Amino acid sequence: MAAIPLYQQFADQLAASIHDGVLRPGERIASVRIASQQHKVSVTTVVRAYELLESRGIIESHPQSGYFVREQAPTGDKPAARRSARQDNPAYQQSTEVDVSRLVLATLKTIQQDGTVPLGSPYPNPALFPSQRVTQYAGRITRSASHSSVFDDLPPGHPDLLRQIARRYLENGLKVNPEEIVVTVGATEAINLCLQAVARPGDTVAVETPTFYAMLHAIERLGMRALEIPTDPRRGIDVDALERIMATQPVAACMVMPNFQNPLGFQMPDGEKERLVRLAERRQMPLIENAVYSELYYGNAHPSSLKNYDRTGLVLHCSSFSKSLTSAYRIGWAMPGRYREQVEKLKFLNTLTTPTVPQRAIAQYLTQGGYERHLRRVRRAFAQQRDLMRHFVLRFFPAGTQVSEPEGGYVLWVELPAGADAMELYRRCLALGITVAPGRIFAATNRYSHFIRLNYSYPWSREIEQALKLVGKLVEELAA
């Protein structure tokens, strides 16, 4: 095989940098002389490489100014243009085996791309939240002369924030001592610390199915085994099934999301919550409760938590402000009951501290009031957008499609007609600049191969409606 000429090698390297976004359309590239010096090649080699790239339409020459990355001419068929770009990107390539963690990461990365319709996003629409106000408080704290001591960063957290969190629980009917709380870097850290405190590598941990993938990631990362328990889309985890399984094998802990579970959206009835806590008491099984969506209810009253029924400290309650106030500062917390000292120690060993400034900024926002007013506005918007999303999915998707009816939160669980493979739908949607969350990421096994999760937190728009129409057409093609 003939060796590739040096100028062509250099041209290919530069083209790859442009493709990867290191050099963007409209940006000037190095002059011939500087490129020759930087890459230790002759001026002739650089000139020939630039001429080759210019002939390919990748760069263009501006007289008296030099060479620039060429603006790609838009095509009339935007979806096709998107499809071409994504087919060249390894993150979108089909693989025979699905690595759930990589799939989740790839989905999150695509959401950040300009023009992508984020139906698969796990995050609420940031425009709904007062992040700018919280950031203003943070700026004032940073500039103030009375800046916090480094010791304020240490666990369990800043006293002002601990008191405000406890006060919020009191307003919602649950008496909490601020000393019970450990502040964490988001709810994900809280869940990981709590799981690490109650179970060991090789242990079996019961989870709902389907369940939020962060719960599965925590189990996988710590070398444990997920035991999937049947979960009703209205009543939550099957307590009787869990009890039967526990009679036949040891279960180190159970991880649940009783309020507005992601992806099903149900609110577990109070009676079922109490039954689950009593079972945990009889079996001395820790319950890790993910409560990140509890503030996003559509009803008239704040839902109860498992912590309301906890008499022996077996409930390790985890939550955060990321879904209800601001995701700019990843501030979460755990109320680990009898495991509090162990969780605080693990927090210190794992990440040492949670930055003080965001804690104080959020505490100041909560002190000033307005949080409840903000939440009422968000809940109202989500409830309206849920109804719109349900209506249009049932309208645009083929017969046989079924959808959940969430009682809170901002995600919709969609069962597609038999034959419509969610992973293939996910890939085809990406090619059109649309993200959906395939059911594969919500279980340890591939039992939800014809389910998807959709995000309805963004205000209804023509773009979202058109995206749903396209997804519906793809579902129809796959089901056929």
C-alpha cells in the first residue's frame, strides 16, 4: 500500500479537529508560516494541505486575511443534515450490546447540542427556576468581608441551610432536627453514601422496576446486585412480592422512590408506604428513599414520605434542590436515621466537603420567602404540560400506545405497540435531532424494550409538537 503523503496527513488531522469542534465555522486557522513552525513541516506541505481542504469545502481563503473554517451551507433537508453529522459520531453508533451507563451518558451529551429537542432529558426546564436570584446571593456572599471559614465546608453542612431544610419539612408536617441532616453534592451522592452505609459488595439490593437509572448505577458502582421487584404504575412497589422474596433470600436494603417515581410518576398511597416501613422494621431492612420530586406534586397537599412512618431510624431519606429550585448548585442532603454517623463519616471520606457559598446562597433564598410561590407556579405549569403531552402522544402515536398519568414530577412513561423497539427508535430520533429516553436504561434487564420516557417540563411549542409527530411516525414504522 502506498504511503499517505505528508500534506494529506496534515490535512486530515486539521479536518478532524474541525469535525470535533476544536475549530469552529468562521474561526481563523493558523497562517501558513505559523502552521509550518508549529507542526514542523515545510511551508509547501502546509500550502498543499490548505489547498486540499479548500477543494473539499472545509476551509476558505480570505484575501489579505488568511484561511478560515468555512460556514457549512444549510440544506433544505435539516433532518438529513443532522443525520449525516450524527452517523459520523461514534457516540451515535449502534452496538450489539447495550452498556447502560454509556447510553445514559451519550443521551445526556446529545441534550446539550444546539437544536436538539430534549424529550429524553432527565432535567427540568432551567428557565422555570430562580437560578439567577440564587446566584446573586452567592455573589454577595463571595464578595462580603465576612467570608465563611474553611471549617464551615465540613460535614454535616452549613447551620443556616440545615435549619432551613428542617423548617421546610416542618411546614410540610414532618418534625426534623437539623442535626439529623447531612448536606451532600446533590441527591446522587446522598443515595450513594446511604447505600454504602448499609450494604457491602456482593449484597442484594431490592429496587422497583422500572426505576430511575441513578439507583441502578449506585448498586453497580458498589459491586452489589439489583433485585427487581414488580411495581404497579399507580400503587408503587409490590410490598407482598418483596416480603415473599425476603423469605427466600437475604436482602441488604431496598431503594424506592415513593413520590412521583421516575419514570412511572405515581404517588404511592399512604397505606402502602406504611406497610413498606413496617415490613422493613420486621426484617430490619434499611429503606433508602429517593424524594427528589416530592415538592413537584399536582394535588392540594404535600405527599407524605416514608420518613413519616419511620419509628426505628431504618429510613434513609435523600433529596436535593436540583429538581425544585436550581441545578446550578448541586446541593442535596440525606436524613439517614440510625445510620447518620456512618453517612457523615463516608461523606468526609468520599468528597470531604460540600462548598459553603452555594449552601448559604440557597439558605438566604429560603429565608427571604417566595419558595412556595415559585413551587406553585412550577407545579401548575407541569400539570398543564403533562395533559398536553399525554394528549398529543395518544394523538400522534399509533394505536396500542399507552401512557402513564403522573401525579407529580415532569416525565411521562410511554408503552409503545409490540414490535416497536425503543433502542432503534432512540437511534432514529437522534438522527433527526430529537432525544428520547429508551426503556433499556430503567432496568437491570432488557424488559422494557418497547417503552420510552418523555420530558414535558418545557413549555409547549411548535417545535415540540413537530418532534412528537416525527417520533409518532417512527413508532408507526417500527411497529409495522
